Amino acid sequence: MILIAEDNQTMRLGMHESLSREGHTVYSFSNGPELLAFLKEHETQLVITDLRMEPMGGLAVLEQVKALQPATEVILVSAYGTVQDAVQAMHNGAADFLTKPFSPEELRIRVAKTLEKQEQQRRLRHLMEQNQFLSEEISAPFRTIIGSAPVMQPIFELINRVATENSSVLISGESGTGKELAARAIHTRSPRSAKPFVRVNCAALNDNLLESELFGHEKGAFTGAIRQKKGRFELAEGGTLFLDEIGDISPAMQVKLLRVLQEKEFERVGGEHTLKADVRIITATNKDLSEQVRQQIFREDLFYRLNVIPIHLPPLRERKEDIPLLVHHFLNKRNVPKTISKAGMSILQTYPWPGNIRELENVIERLQVISKEDEIPASLIATALHTGQAASARYEHLPLEQALYSFEKNLIQEAMKQANGVKTRAAKALGIGTSALYYKLEKFGLLK
């Protein structure tokens, strides 16, 4: 529902008729007090009010609307608008400021944009309320894990349950699914939380370096060992040692790691003194370790030592309900205020995300940097995804020209669907002109 307060009858009737044609339920009033009296009895999405009216001006109406219904958006209009008026209106909470005269088309576009942003915020608030790890009952460390999709709820419960135990945990999942975040969440909720959380990327080091990194070395143990060095097992004493990409360690290192897990002790490289290892082991891999065991690439006894508590993180394509939440989180991480249109969000939710959450974060950061608009257009999102390193699985087997054709056609169909067939809205969401949209609709046989 949209409410209008405008003392100029011609202007009031014009706005009422223009917005009614777009399918909105509209009520119009000749002054602010009448509108506010109606507002006390009815909920509304949007109020459009003239800035200069008697007996109550638009800024006063704005203040009262926000007091009565904080979620209601307000657009101020004025024939005498100045930059100072606009700044004051926005500072007081107005969604937009229109200077008379304006065309019916401009009014419809501004209203559509405001309502779209409002709906996006509503959906995000709803997702936030559903998300267990963003509720007040869950402590702050879990707020780094974002997700409300049904597939994530058993995982959150398992993390919460195993955190108080001391068992080894093996976290599996594709690259970029958040395995380190899950490991940190377990540590933070555990009795070891006051002690260090130490991470080692096993895939980044060869055998000699990895052995020194894990167990440390004595001075003179090898060329270049000019002093004693503590290993990660010592540095993690009393805390948690997170071994990332455990599936990449060699058979020789598997034997040495197994001994530490069995005996709870080790020696530094080149050392003779045996040290105790009081650490909790959490490992992660993007490989199928059970298959590696069958192929005799990974030791079966080590696998069972590590796989006491298995946790599998699903890829982003299996939890697309979380994409709006994640996008909102990434947009707010950097001090560059941007929003995503409904059509743009739809594109993000239909993309397969082979790089998972890490890829999504990188794309959002890139869009924030390159977009010149406060609302990142759908066309820019489509370009960023299509020119990325990973092409959508839907198009990967098609010739380039055919893939581009199919991608653009699907994009326009989705934009028209989200805009309920209103071409001006779809064009705005896509970041193109209405005439360009008509051309593309005709090109793809979508013009009705």
C-alpha cells in the first residue's frame, strides 16, 4: 500500500493514477494530518509526501511516519527542492527526494526502486531471525558462520555438540565451503578456547618443511637451522591444531603424524628429548579420504584416527537460500555501501558457484569496486560471473556464441519475471534502457 500527501490536487491525482496503473493500492490525502490519522489504523509500505504543506510540512510527516511505523519508507517531493533539503530529508530517514516537475515514469522508477530495497531488507531480516547462529542464544564466535538453509542446521547442531568433547574431527567439503570457519567455531566453543588455535596448510609445504613446521627443530638439525624452533604442536599446547588439506600429506608424513596421535608425544627434528602433545586435532580436506584409503594412498589406521567425528560441509549450490544472507554480510564487510537488486540477487542464486563461498565473497568485493551505482545492476553481475574463471555448468558444454545467447536470454526472462512483466522495472534492474530491453525481448522472441 502507498499513501500520498499532496496539497496540489492536480499533482495528487496524477501521482495516484500513475501508481495505481502499476498495480499498487494507493490512498491519497490533501494534507499530512489526514494521512497520519489513516496510518495509525493501517500498515503501509511507502509514504510520498510534499515537503511544503500546511498545516504540517513533509519533514514533520516523515518524523511521525517513522515513529508510527519505522519500516515504512518515505519519499519527499518538492517544487522548491534544494541540495540542503535533500540532505536534510535523507538525514532524517527519507528513502528518496524528488524535485518537481517529474514525469510519471520517473516517479514509477523511484517507487519501484524504493520498494525493491525495502523488500530486500525485509527478506534479510527474516533470514537473520531464522539463522540459529545469528540468534541471541548463540555466542558471538558463531556469528562468523552464516547460514539458515535446512541443510546447514544439523551441521550447526553437530558443531555445537562436539565442541565440548576432545575427539578428533575431520571436516570435508569442496574448496571455499568454510572448513576453517567450522574448525574455529569448534575451538571457540570448546574448553580449550582460551588456548591457541594453530593452523597449518599441509598442501603448501614439502615433507621436510612440513615436519619442521609441525614438530619444530633443534639448532644445527639441517643446513640453515641456525636456532631452535618450536613446532606447531608446541605452539598449540593446550589448544587446537587445525591441519588443513590433510589429504595431501605424503605416506612418510602420515606415519609420523599417526605416531603423535597414538603416543601423544614427539621429538623436534634433530632432537632427542621427547615432548608431550596436549592438543586437539581438527583436520580438513577437499578430497575423498575413504576413496584414498581404498586406493592405498592414505593410511587406513590414520584415517580412522582422524575421522572420529566427521563433518561434511555442503557446497554453496546446495544451500542457495543462504546466498542473500552471505551477500548482505560481504557487502557490509567493506565500507562501500552498495545494494543488490532483486534481479541481480536472482542471478547470484542461479549461478552454480564452483568456488563456493570464497568465490562469492571475491565476486561481491569486485562488484563493489567496479560498480558506479549505489545499487549494483544485474547486467554488471551477469558480466562479472560470465567473465570469471569458472563458467556456469549450465553453459560449459555449449559453443561460446550459443552460451552467451542462452545466458542473456535466461537473464532477461528472470528480470521480467521478477518485475511482474513491467518492462520499465526490468530494464532498471538490468541496468539498461527501456528501448534496449524492447530490442532484446524482440531478439529472443519474448516480446508479448
